[in-house]
Amino acid sequence: MSKTALITGASSGIGAEIAKILSSEGFKVILTARRENKLRSLADSLCGESRIVVCDLSLPEECERLYNELKNEKISVLVNNAGFGSLGKFTEIPLETELKMIDTNIKAVHILTKLFLKDFVKADRGYILNVASSAGLMPGGPMMAAYYATKSYVVSLTGAIYEELRSSGSNVHISALCPGPVDTEFNSVAGCEFSVGPISARECAETGVSGLFEKKLIIVPGKTIRLSEAAARLTPRKLALAVAGKIQHSKIK
Ligand SMILES: NC(=O)c1ccc[n+]([C@@H]2O[C@H](COP(=O)([O-])OP(=O)(O)OC[C@H]3O[C@@H](n4cnc5c(N)ncnc54)[C@H](OP(=O)(O)O)[C@@H]3O)[C@@H](O)[C@H]2O)c1
């Protein structure tokens, strides 16, 4: 298998750590995000081969440009990681912010998965890691309604594609990484603080990469979040929503 990986949202946090791990495993890494200086300094710090492509993934035409620029790179690992959240009441978060979130967290993941997966299936090889969130495994997230909904979309899409690939005997694999709190720039972008202690971006990235190559469907890093996700599944929907609402309120700065 050719060893080239494309990582979106590689300018900070989980994406940057995934890029470092894949680079250390011998992959040529292609790093994309909007902040060129951050991508450049990450690329300069890596020992292996790398390339940067500056791209605003909230624009569908930019997602297509990214694919067209890279389709001959023989990419075998796609990490759809770019994304952001926003804390606040549904009636108070600006519609524009939520539509940009839907474009970045949903549309970009959908477009890139569709375009690269077709090539992966044709070649009968490749891995896709969609960075969702434990939020995507919950019935909803009061005070972060749109963010939780975007991540549910990613979990649902990934699960369906996983089964289509599995049942057709394909060698292509797709996983959803579903972390709880991770110490990155996420909070400063979302305007919140953590209610429980975060894991490091490195730990999250390591669990994500190993889970992907172990061909897991859902990867939940950290014992605490695995336990609370299992508990939420056994909890009646309205109670789970009330608990989620309390947790989100405690994130207000
Ligand atoms: N941190 C957490 O607690 C947590 C928990 C669960 C899931 N997640 C998910 O993990 C993923 C990575 O987030 P993170 O925690 O590592 O946060 P982060 O440090 O803020 O990183 C987000 C990355 O996404 C990129 N990005 C955002 N909007 C973009 C756009 N329009 N076009 C291209 N790139 C864009 C950012 O790059 P530029 O700003 O340079 O464009 C940055 O590289 C996200 O999908 C997030 O929802 C995070």
C-alpha cells in the first residue's frame, strides 16, 4: 500500500498529532487547514516527506479543489478531522456560525469521503478516519445543539459506509473517532471550558490511529468517556438530554 495520508485540520490539536504519528510511521503526510504558518511550521518539524495545501473546507468548491489537486497523490489514508463547535442557546448562536459549522463538520466530511472513497474502492485499499465526537453518540446536546447534531451525522454516515464496505468484502475501511474532552484549541474557538478533565491531543491521536488500523468502527479514547457513553445508552432519552444540558451549562466560562 502506498504510504500517503491526507489530514484535514492539521494546523493544531488532534489533527497535528495524527499527522506527527503517521509521519513517524513512514507516511508522506499532506497537511491542510486555513493557517499556512501553522501548517508550515508543523511540516518543517517532521522528519519525513510532507506537503501543505491551504484550504477553507467550509467552502464546497474548496473541498473539490483539494481533491482535484491531490487525486494523483495515491492517498491511502484520509483523516477528516477539521471541525469546530460553538457553545450557547440555539436561539442565540448566530445562524451564520451554525451554517459554517454544518459546512465544515458535515459537508466537507461528506464531500471528501465521497470523492476519495470512490478511488479507494476502485483500488480496493485505503483507510478513512472521520473525527466525530462522543457528542455524536448522544441523543442531543442542549447549549451545543448544532455541534452535537453535526457529529451525529458523521457517526451515522460512517456506520452506514462501514457496513456497505464490510458486506461487499471490500478491503477499504472507515472508522469514526469519538473523543470526549481533548486539550486543544477547540474550547477557545467554541467559547467554553471543560466540565471534566481533558485527555491530551497526543493520547486521542494515538488511540485514533491504532483503532483505525485495527479496523474498529467506533473509537472512543479514554476509559471515563467510554463508561459515560455506555451509561448514556442505557439512560432514557429525556433524562440523557437533561444530564447533557447540565454538563453543557457547566462549560460556560
Ligand atoms: N477538543 C475536543 O474536546 C474535541 C472533542 C471531540 C471531538 N473533537 C473534534 O476534533 C476535531 C479537531 O478539533 P481539535 O480539538 O483538534 O480543535 P482545534 O485545535 O481547534 O483544531 C481544529 C482544526 O480544524 C481546522 N479547521 C477549522 N475550520 C476549518 C475550515 N473552515 N477549513 C479548514 N480547516 C478548518 C483548524 O485549522 P485552521 O483554523 O488553521 O483552519 C484546526 O486545524 C474537530 O472535528 C472537533 O470537533 C474535539
